[in-house]
Amino acid sequence: MTQLTNCRLAWFNGKFMPENQVLIPFRDRSWRYGDGVFDMTRTFNGRAFRLKEHIDRFYCSLLYLRLDPGMSPQEMIDVSEQIVARNEHLRGAAGDWWIGQRVSRGVDPIGDEVPEHSGPNVVVECTPLPLKARARQFRDGLDVWTPAQRRIAPDMLSPRAKTHNYLNMIVAEQSVKAHDPEGWAVLLDVNGNLAEGMGSNIFVVRGGTLYTPSERYVLAGISRQMTLDLARKLAIAAIEGDIDLFDAANAEEMFLTSTSLCIAGVRSFNGAKIGDGRAPGPITKRLTDAYIAAVGCDFVKQYLDRLADAT
């Protein structure tokens, strides 16, 4: 009983169980081909952030891959909320959770053999946020690099679908990490404009106006939309469109948004300082403060509180 209490619970194909008992067959199409879809949200003080919006985006990705999880969006929301509730007693050490929903196409029949489980494999789980790993970057600011690898073009595979195939992002990030282990990769799109990083969207401030890449070339992050919503409330002009390397080089401020980061200031781009090299800048700070007020959780403090552990 103690072992179960101290192990996070996950939901797998209709059952709650300790996450170390979730077993995906090695012939699963997601493991073999990356043929699956996922989404991630986070909690703030144990409450899931814009869960409906995340699940709506998740089901758009499922439709794009023609994957049927066998449950409705509301059922997926209900299970996700139960996962948070059933793991609440473990959240103290974690701080807050990443909540993940994952669907693979399952196992193909082999000849006349029928797999033990037919249809998709569905997992809902949670893991601790990387607060310690990113504490120094919240103190000092992010260093962003554009790798040689371009983001896959929309006419090849839509970046708007959040699939299990992340190799494009992974190979690009490897080249950045080889140069700067603490660096963050932001890929260019097929036209040479800023696109996105692995799980992050980019914003640039020029002339007091906020710019972010068009949805056609990126996964439209829920935190990206939250930031655009806040900008509207704060009367900060925001434009979605092409941002080239000239725009980035002349940025007064730059920041990344993501489920886990929320908003994190960038201090350098391809080795050159952004503005005076201090992050966050004034507009980034206004948006960050508004974000904190909206979610009722000081996520910057959450990260900075782990600085002692990160040194």
C-alpha cells in the first residue's frame, strides 16, 4: 500500500494504476513510427491551466492524424482532472505538475495474430515541472540560437499538430546544445523567418509592438494565446506574421512562451545581446506580472526558489 501511495498514478486504457505499471507494447506504432499525438498542460498551485483549450487543441491533432481515442473531449478533461486530484498528495515536493495526454494508434495485426489490445493506447499522466533545471535561466535570461535545420514546411507536415514525431526539433536542438548546453533552439521556417522551438513560441518587441510568428508555421501554444490575450487587455499592440533575422537582431526585447515556462525573457540571440542584455525587458515584465495575476501563482518565484538547489 505504501509503494502505491508514493508512486504517481496514471490512467491507461480505462484504468488508474501506478505509472510504473503502464506498459506500452514494443510493436506500438507510436514507438515504431512516431504515430501518435500528445498534449501537455501545467498546474498552478495544483489547478490545471486552460485545460479545455489544451484538450480542444489535442483533439484537433487527433483529427489531423485520423486517430480516435474512443473517448470524448469532456471525458479526457475529467480523467485529466482526476489524475491531478489523485496525485495531489505528492505535489508538495514537485511544486506543480505537467499533465500529459497521449494517444497512439496501437499495434498492427501480424498476419492472423490479433493483438492483446486492439485500437489506440491512451495514457493520461503527470510529471514534475523542471523548476530546478530552469531556475538559473529565469534569473539570468535565456540564450536563443537559430540552428541550421529548418522547421518542417506546412505543406509536408503541419506544425499545428502536436505529434509524437519530434525528430525535426530534436536534431535541431542537438546542434544548439553541442555549441551551448544551456542554449535554447528556435528554428527558422522554410522561408527563413522565425518559427518555434521544441515546445516554445517566440515573441519579439520592436518599437513597443509585440510580434510573433503566424500560426501557419508553428504550433499555436496555449501560453502564446494567453500572452496575446493579456497584450490586448494591456493595450500592447500585437502582430502575428513573418519575423526575419533582421527583426530579431534589432529587437528591443524578446521572450519565449511555453506551457512550463509561461513567459521567460531572452537576453541574447545568436550570441548578440537583446537590448541592454537584461531580461526581462519592461514589456515582458508587464506581461509576466499580468500572467501571474491571472493564474494566481507566481511562477517566476517558483523557479527562483529552486536556485539554491540548482547551484
